[in-house]
Amino acid sequence: MKKVIAALAAAGVLVAAAFTASIVTDGGVAIAQVPDEGTTAVERPDRGAPFREVLDELVAAGTIRQDQADAIEEAMVAKHEERRESGEGFRHHRRGFGGAFGLRELLADDVISADELAELPDDHPFNDPDGPAADYLDDGQLTKDELEEIREQTHERFRAEREGTDA
């Protein structure tokens, strides 16, 4: 009985971790880049490695059998692919202001009006008087071009923080 409970708990942890990983990792558009001379290609870690490690540890501890671990891994991969194909769990978690918070729909006419801004949640960055959009809200609306400027400024700020320089 203890092994069944442990296996169910482990499966639950794996499902929660896969959901979190799918939200965090599949948010943006991938762009292939060829390294220039003098630069090195970035090695990307295998995103599924932590899940396989947990399964391997559970097998080694005797909590689950190898065939059960394989079945769990296959089910996780299948669920991930199913969610990716349907867009479920990905649609509103894309990086950038355009995809987050359903702003794509608000930008259908290339402008987010004051009424549309008022419909956003209170904790939305655009409602923050010191937030990224504060300098652009004098006219009470945000245009697609203004959002692109905000996005570029945000990327520059993050890049500067990562490199340890001032933006």
C-alpha cells in the first residue's frame, strides 16, 4: 500500500513539474542562430533529464518498477505533446506583453484603449503607475508600437542585468 501511495505521489509531482516546465519553457518563439567565429554554441540541457532522474531514483529505491517508470515517462511526453498541439496551457503564458494576459486580442486594432486597460487585473504591470507602461499612458491608451518599445526596453534591462552593466 505504501508503494502505491508513493508511486501516486511521485506521479503527481511529475505532472506538476511537467506542467510548470511546459509553461516556463515553451513560451517564446525559437530562432535558430549560427554562432560567429570566436563565439561558442550554447549547449541546451535535456529538459526531461530531471524527470528521468526522479523516475530512476524511484526505480532504484524499489518504489516503482522500470516498466512503470517507462509508462509514466511515455504518458508525460504524450500529455505534453497533446497540450502543445492544442495550445492548452501555452496560449496565455507566452513571453512578452503581446501574448501575456490576452493582450493579442486587445491589440486586434493595434491599440489598447483606456476602457480595455481598465479591464486588466489590478496587479497588471500596465496598471502600475511606476510600471513599464507609465511613460506611454499620457493619452490613456497603448499602441502596438509603444508596446514594442516597452518590450525592447525590458529586454535591454534584462540583458544589462545579466551582463552586470547599467541599462
